[in-house]
Amino acid sequence: MDILFTKPCFTHNIWGGTRLRDEYGYDVEGDVIGECWGIAAHENGDVRIEGREETLSELYKKAPEMFGSLESEKFPLLIKIIDAKSDLSIQVHPDDAYAGANENGSFGKMECWYILDAPENASLVVGHNAKTREELADMIDKELWKELIREVPVKAGDFIQIDPGTVHAIKGGIVLLETQQNSDITYRLYDYDRLENGKKRPLHIRQSIDVIEVPAKDPESAVLKRETIEASLKKNELYMLEKCSRYTVFLLETEGECVFTQAYPFFNMTVVRGEGTVNGHAVKKGTHMVLPCGLGNVTVTGDMQIVCSCPTVE
């Protein structure tokens, strides 16, 4: 039993940039690199495992015991690093019930963001101002986007939970790590009328109105501020950022040597700062790995920041 290191997949997007290559060292060409799918077992991006023939989805089916023999037919999580050189579309994701009924049995998409870098006075779109679904539909029809959407200020080190039904968008200049359900279903509400290959990208107005939560929650309640995290974070200890029905996310800051027990069905880890070793394997910023079930004690050395996650199992 050993750690599974992954070979990421990448997407090229009109809003992407070059920081995934320039700052994270990934070997990928192009000037609009939007997403690194670091731990992914989806038909639109299925990572290969270093030193093995299988993709992650193939290994999940072939050796379910390595992943805690979960009931889920598919590997349940997807881990990305996103470089938003410019604003992403304003969008919303469905829950499991809606996606299952309307998107060929797909998972819904619950997700969360850990902000890795952000410009001064950065913000994210989180939530909306409509009080009823009728008002929501009317404001969308009249394209009253400034009146409709809410924004929240963010900075590097903040963490944001995005439940299905939440209107949201990453804004230009932000780099973040996203932990999400294994789904690629996005309903695009507004895209600034920009063109891709001479055409506007398709919108999904009917589906968006169907799934948007009305009224929206207070967007500030979704944000865990860096100051709050830093006040209780301890070096060499897993700090829980979020525990929801689909995943549990931790932040780990190491200094010197750190030892913990891998007690979960499986445990995802992405190094987002620094370099060091995990059970003797050299790792650095941009390394993605999956710690399989039953791995036991894990020894981490070096000064690093690592975002970790696992499926939530009661």
C-alpha cells in the first residue's frame, strides 16, 4: 500500500491564464490555461496514476478497497486549481436530485474554494438579491445583473463554501483550490456577452431559475476569513475548514516533521506552498496525491501548506 501520485489534466478556457505553468510548474502549453484537474476521475478529465497503468477511475473500480469500499459507483470528489485571469461566468450548480433527474444521473455539484492568491480589493460573486422566484426570473429577463448579484470581498487564505443553488462566480486575478463533488454540470446564468470563436457561449436560464435558492443565504456566512483560520490553526495539525454532507476539507501547515494517521476511506492532499516529503516521497507546490485506505501513519516533513479532503462518511 503506497501513496497514489497523480498526473493532472488541464482545461483551456477563455478566462484562463498562464499561472498554472509559470507558478506551479505544470508542463502544459497555451496562454488560457484555466483549470488543473489534480485529482479527478471524470469522463471529461481522468488523471493517471504515477507508476501505474490505470487512470483513477479505473483503479477505483478495480480496487475499491483502496478507497474504503464506498457505496458510490464513481470516485466521489474532484480537486482543481483554478487560475482566473479574467472573470468566470455567473453560474449556479444543481443538487444531486436535480442533476440525477435532468443530467443523465450525474452527481450534483457542491463545492468550496480555498483562496491561494487574490489581488488587492478582490471579490467573488456569491448569492443574489431577489426575494422571490418571480422576482428572480424578472430580474434575469430584464438583465438587471448589477442589482441582482451580490459580491463579497476576499483575500488569500479565505475559504468559501458554495452549496448547490448558490449563484456564484470567480473574478479575475484570483487563484484558488476547489474541492467539489465529481461533477462537471454548470448552469451559466450570465457571461458578459463575450464571444468565444465569434459566438456567445450558451446560457442555461431555465435550469438556473429551477435550481437557484430563493431567497439566497447571507453571502458573508459562507466565508471563513483568513484571520479566523489563523487564530485557531496549529502547525502540524489538521485544521478542519468544512464538513458537509459530501466532503470534509482540512488545511495542514507543516513545519519540521508532522505525523498523522490516515483514518479515512481515502485522503486527498494537494501541496499549495513549499516543498518537503510525504512518507519519504519528495513533494512540492502543485503535487497532488491520494492516500489510500489503510495506509496507516503518514509522516510529512518540510515547511508546507497542504489542502486535504476526504468523503464525509457518518
